[in-house]
Amino acid sequence: MDIFAFIFYCTGRSAVRLLMPVFVFCVTSTQLSANENYPLGSRPASMGNAFVAISDIWSVHHNQAGLARLRSFRAGFHHENRFMVPEFGLQAVAGVFPVRPGTIGVSYTYFGYTRYNESKLGLAFGRGFGERFSAGVQVNYLYTHIAEDYGDTGSVTVEGGFMAEPVDGLFVAAHIYNPTRAKRYTYYGEPVPTVMRFGVSGYLSGRLLAAAEVEKDFDNRMIFKGGGEISFMDSLWLRTGLTTDPVQASFGIGYAIGGLTADLAFTNHQVLGLTPHFSISYTF
């Protein structure tokens, strides 16, 4: 993401489109974070993505152990316009299917535009072990398309985590992405990032949920995240959060009617500016 910050800072938003070929060249010739494991969901985004210890349809990204607590079929769609630049758009769909003895999750993520894009297809399974412990795993296929003569590449990664409830209403969880250090490009052998997360969440009152976590990419500094949400009338939520390195403030709102839930969030990068997020999901 540092290259994005440099381009924005030096040239402004309009020049990003002109410099995208330069970015593509850099991706193919240096160790930049292509195939980043982009966080999904407007509810998580509004809470600073401190979501590893919360169960939700977007647990298909944040922690597959959270799927074990979802016992109804759900489908969701997510879109975000990163830094208000169409070429940095991110879309995702997800589905949750309860089975015996656990819950299956599927997801698809697409980032970029026609000349450069990344996609991730995931198949997950989460299962409970007793009433207070659950675990989950996911297998992903990552695909990168670069126009002209750079070609396309693909790789397979795995991820997984656990979630425990040591006392009523308090959750402790951990998750790891790509523990096998799968490679990204065969001609450079650069590994896909390996990321570990550990967090807690809990209800400070009947309507106030708070969450905090730390995230460590093996190749970067530790990130701290925190967030919370408060509910009104059992159908309206207000949320806020904060993430470090780089500092990003976030806030959002959610509303549910029947089985339909809509979430809107905004995150503000200290250099790159505002990103709007929108998600919608339906519980059958």
C-alpha cells in the first residue's frame, strides 16, 4: 500500500489512472503485496476490522471458526470503492450453508479492473466442539491477471482459526492466513503474505459490543485494531473503530428489516483519504 500512498501524495487522484501501468510493472518485478487478503464486510470495516472474535457471514474472511455459530442459510454482497478510485474497486459475495456437523462457507472476491485484477475463491468449514469452542479452516485459490505480456498466475493457500467463549459473552479468538507460505509468482517465488491475528470481543452491556485485536504480517509491523457497536431498537446499529499503521478511523451504520441487513461504512486513510463500503445480506 505504500506505493499507492506515494502516487496519491505526489500526483493526485487523477494521475493514478495514468500510472497504473507503472504499478503493474512494479507488482511483477518487486515484492509488493499483490494478492493481499483484503478484509471483507462493511460491519467489520466500520469497527476497524477488529473482527476475528465475532461471528458473522463475513467470518468467511475474518475467522472461519465463527461460521460454526451461524445456523441459518445466509447470502451476502460487499462493495467498496477504495480511496474513491474506480480501478481500486473491491467486490465480494459470500454464502453460508449449515450442515451436520458444522457450517460450510463459500466466498469470492475481486479487486482491480480489466488490465490488472486479483481474485480469491474460498471454501470454508466451521464446526463447534461443545458449546464454548469452535474451529474452522478454508482453502483458497488466488488468481492474478496482468494485461499485455505479463500473463496470469494462480496459487493455493489455506487459512484457519479458533474461537472460544471462556465465560458468557466474552470471546477469545485467533486466526492465521497462509501458514504454509505458499508462493505467488513462479518466476520470482515470492510468498503470499502470512498473517496472524489474535483478538477478543464482548458485550459491555446488553447493547454495547466492543472488540480489540492485534495483527502481525510476518513481513511488516504489528497492527492494533479496536472497535465497537451499539444497537438501538434491535434493528439499528452505530459503529466506530480505529486501526494503526497506517492510522485509519472508521464509522458506520447498520439496519435490519426482516431477514435483510444493510450496512454502510466509511474508513479514512491518513494519506489516501476516504473509502466508502456497502454490504447487504439476507438470512433465510
